[in-house]
Amino acid sequence: MTFSSEIEVVARAFATEPAALNFATSLTRKFDYSPARNAVRFDDGEVVLLPQPNGERVQVTPRECDLLSRGHLPSIAGIRGASRVPAADWVPVEIIEVDGNRVTLSTPEETLDVYNHFVLDHDDAVAYHPRFSLLQGKKRPNGSHAIFWVSPTPIAPCTASQKYPTLPCDQVQVMEGHTVASAS
């Protein structure tokens, strides 16, 4: 489960799929996140403790990012939802400016700023779906489109689960092009 707070992107693994789905359905309500308590408090006062983080997350490049949240990797649910609505729900866009991870778009009705970690790939965006916050790229030769899940607010840095422990520099040696940990 991944969601964005004002200070970070929160990623937690639930023990079972039903537990994750139960929590996900409650996220349709407004809530506040407390990193200190590792919990969310809904606007009706209900407090839900989150699972403990399963390992450290490290800042990475957009290509290494594994965050399923607005501005990062798209949710398959949003893509499926957008594919089931009338084509007229997608509005044409023109990219006006790219600054950092902010993209300024012009639609027939408004100019808006959206955020995504793959800003350099947005130059071919041709359509925007406001309900699902998706940008669609030009049709590729194979008939597919690039899809970007954009955020209306600035996004947290890209992170990923740390797969390998970080070793102190004095415990790492480079031997014939390979990095190995020294035996201590």
C-alpha cells in the first residue's frame, strides 16, 4: 500500500490481501498520517495503525522507483478505470513548460500544473483524464500508449525498497571489475 503525505511517500506491506484491500477502501475518506505513531487518523476520529515498514527505503532515480502513487508509477486500477470510460472523457493537452518534475499543461478549458517523476517523457503527451489523473502519450507503432499517473501537488522523491544492505566503505573492495564485501 502506498500513499503520499506532505513530507514523504509512505509504503507498507500488509500481511494479507484482504487486510490491504480493507485499508485501501478506507482511504476514500480524508485522513491524517502520523509518522511518529505509524498510523492514520480518519476525519471521523478512527485511528488505524499501519504495518511496520518492511525494510529501509532509499532514494533512487525515476527508472528505479517502485512507488505506486500519484506522480510515480501508475495504478492498474486507474488505467483500467480510464479504459472503460468514453473516449471523450480524455481531453487533448499541449505541454507548455517542464520545470523539474512539474509539467504545465494546456487543455481546451484550463491551464494546469501536474507533477510526475518522468517529466522528460511527457513531451509527447496528447491527452489528459482529469478523473483518473492520467496523461496519455502518442500512439506507438505497436498501438500502445505511454501512461503517466500525475499528481496535482508536488511529489516526494522517488524511493525503492533497499534490496541489499549498505556496507561501510572500509568493508567494500573492487576486484577485477566486481564489487565484493571484504571478510571481517
